[in-house]
Amino acid sequence: MPYILGIDEAGRGPLAGPVSVGVIAVESSFDLLDAFPGLNDSKKLSEKKREALFLLVQEEMQKGNLRAVACLSNSTVIDTKGISYAISHALEQGVRKLMPEANSGKIYLDGSLKAPTEYEQETIIGGDGLVPAIMLASIVAKVTRDRLMVKLALEHPQYGFEKHKGYGTASHIQAIKEYGPSPIHRMSFLSRILDGTIAS
């Protein structure tokens, strides 16, 4: 039975923390919309709904119906190699983990994402709102990253990561100005706070 992979990323724009790439693999006959009621683009779902769907992902993995992984590239990789490289690197890790044989299925990716060229693939603009496999990948990516940012908030409590997850909110920018950057801040992104280009 051929497989399909869905891929999406979360955390491209924040000032702190990693970027996360979610990859899910299912048999092409598996009905994701039936297994995951209310499935949608992660950005259109509440945190509570994302968490509920993420728990369903874990249940379906235990049943053997689904494989999923979230691969991260940290702020050091983002600063030294750039955000595009960081995303591509995490994406390739996820693809090769879940589909080691390039001819065993097709990959569906959101936005401008691309898989290694040897894989059959289709990139779909707005795919996280159109293709169930990409929708689910977007949830895996976001929930994994959000949970990590909540943990990192315990190590760096002055920044409020548990609330804004590293995005450039007014309170986050004020904390950076007051305390300076933390070890998980993306130094290559922080120059933007000096010219007022980050919206709250």
C-alpha cells in the first residue's frame, strides 16, 4: 500500500526558540478526516483543540495507523545557516526518517516547502487548509514547538515564552530590551527590534 507524507513547519518568524517541521506518514487509504474530527490548519484551531488532536495522533501511532515526527532546528542553526537552511535541514531529517525509500509514496508540502529531489512530491499553496495530511503535520509541528517553549519559559522566566512562544509581541520586545537576549534567542532576528519593524 503506497504511503503519503504531509509536511508543514511552525516557528519561522519568532525571535526565539527553534523552528519545527512536522511530518506525518499514513497509508493513502487511511481517512484522516474521519480519524481526526475537526481537523484543520493549526492556525485556525484553538490551543485546546490542537492539543486534543495531538493526543489523537499519539493514539493512532500506538495503533500503528500513523507515523509522525517533529524535527527541530535550534537558534544556533538559524543564526549560522539561515532560516531557510534550518527548515530544509529539519524537513529532510523528517522525510528520511519516515520514508527512507524514495519510491514508497508521495509527499505533500505546504507553501514553498520542498523535499529532497529524489522524492515524488507536490507543494501546495495554502495546503495546511486543504490537505488533511498537511493539516495534521501543521498540528504536530506547532504543538511540539509550543510545548518546548513552555518548558524553556521555566529556564528563562523573564521573557514570557509560555505566553507568546517566542514571537515578537510588545511584551517580549520590552523584555529583550530590559534583560538582553537569552541563549535561545535568534540573534540574527533581533536587529529588527531596533528599527520598529516587528509588530506586536
